[in-house]
Amino acid sequence: MMKGYGLTFLLALVIAVIATPISMKLAKIWGAIAYPGGRHIHSRPIPRLGGLAIYAAFWLSAFVTQVWDKNTWGLFIGSTIILAVGVWDDIHEIRPLYKLYWQIAAAAVLIAYGFSMNFISLPFLDYPIVFKNMGLTAVGLLLMLFWVVGLVNTVNVSDGMDGLAGGICFMVALLLFWSANGINQVPAANLTLALAGALLGFLFFNFPPARVFMGDSGSMFLGYIIGGVSIMGLLKTATILGLVFPLLVLGMPVTDLTFAIIRRKLRGQSIAMADRGHLHHRLLDAGYTQRQAVLVMYGISACFGLAAVLGAKGFWIGAVVILSVAFALLITILMRRTEKLVVFGRRHSK
């Protein structure tokens, strides 16, 4: 089985390496270019249709190595819709509310293909919560929609710096593969490894200094796939961390998104309004280079991932300690004034 997984990973990686330069040319032809200025931190025009390459690498490798069932077809159709919306947004820009409608519509496609949170399992409970047995089937469907749309926007928010969303989602994919493989969820494990290979190939072009951005087409596609695959595999099995595991792995962007919503509400702004208050902006303002800031955020994400693994293994004390340290670091960066970080940032960059 591991040989088959290896083929999936390598095939996705090779296709991504080939497809990414093609997506860059298409971006230039179609006018999907990110220009510097405003809250953007890059200094030159950069094509932003890398999501097309990730999509192609992921699904072409899955087409070769995956046994397609009803769930896989649903994931393919829904992710194609979300990619198309993202491509249109990268070229023409879509109003945030309209984009949300399309995200919900794409997530709703999964309902017709058997996706639902019929039951969830939580830490410290010996048995799963089964909504169907409680006469609350609709709750499971609504939770599924909220889960997928929430992860789409979480990954989208994290895509603010060269290599950031791609690197975080690469770690997410590897950890979800580890979890899915451990509970013998072969389809989900295969798809997460295809995602990891596609992202690694894309990161050859996206790691700072980036030559291409994934754009909304890429970030929304990644969130959709992570959300859908976690339901397809991890949430179908009564594992103690079935629901919590993906959230722990994505702990950093979830925290960043939560603070962004609170920050904008306190300022009387729309929660969809972009600003320069995100974690990566604060690190840059403190004197870090893009590469240094990305590596710091990789490290924080790795801490969340390690905590998830320790929790899954039953080492709760170690998981709580690591989570506490990671959250303390995040809150320190997000809450303190930029001036308070400058000294530390200068020391770090020496």
C-alpha cells in the first residue's frame, strides 16, 4: 500500500512542477496578475493562478491512483466549482458576499454525494454523538456545510505571504495522511498524499521569493479539499480526535482568522474587509524578512501538528503544554503593539 501511496505523491509532485509554469503563462494571458501596493507585500507583478496547477496535479494523480467512488466524484465536482469561482475572482474579482454564496453552493454539492457529519467524536467521550439517532439529521448537514465553508475561508485568510498557505496545507496534508492511514481510511489517505505532492511541487515556485501565487483559486480549493477529505475519512470513523484533529493542525490560521473577525468588529468594519493586522503582517512590521516570517509560522504550525499527534497518541499533558506555548506565542504577536516586537524582530534578523 505504501508503494501505491508513493506513486500518488510523486505523480502529483511531477505534474505540479510541469503545470505551474503553464498556469503562470495563462495568468499573464488572462490578466490574473497581483500588482504591488496597498496591503500587498510583494514588490513586482506576480501571476496568481497557481491554483490551477494544484488542482490539475491533485486530480490527475487521483485519476490514475484512486478508486473513484461516490464520495470522490462529489469532491471532484464540488472542488471544480470552487476552483472556477476562484479563477473568476483572480481575474475579475468577486464581491465577498457573492463569493460566500458560491462557497456554500459548492459545499452543498457534497450533500448529494453522501457527505454529512452524521456523527462526531470528541475528546474524553467514549462514544460518538450520533445526530441521526437523536432525530437531528439536518444538524449533521448544516455542520458539514459550516465545516467546509469555514475551512475554505480559513485557508484563504492564511494566503497572505509567499509560501505560507502552501506550506501550512502541506503539513496539514501530511498529518491528515498519517491519521487517515492509521485508521485504515485508504481513499482519504491517498487523496491527502496527492494533495501533499501537489503542494510540494507548487512550493518550488511559491516559496519566497515567489514567482507565482496560488490565488483564491488555490486557497479556496485547498480549504475545500481539506474539509471534504476530513469528512470523507476522519469524520466517518469514531476516532476520539475525529473532529478536533483537523482543527488542531490548522490552529494557527484558525486563530488568525478569529482575531481578524474580532479586530474588524471592534473597528466597526465588515469582517470581509482585508487589513494589515494578520500575523504575517505583524511579523513583517517587526523587521522579519518574508522568508524568516514564513519559517516562524511554519514552526508554529508544526507545533500545532505535533500537539495533534500527541493527543491522538494519548499524551494529553504533552499536547496541552505544546498548545499552550503555541497559543501564547500567537496571542503575544497578535495582541501586542508592533513596536513591542521590533527589538525581538531585529535580534532575530541579525
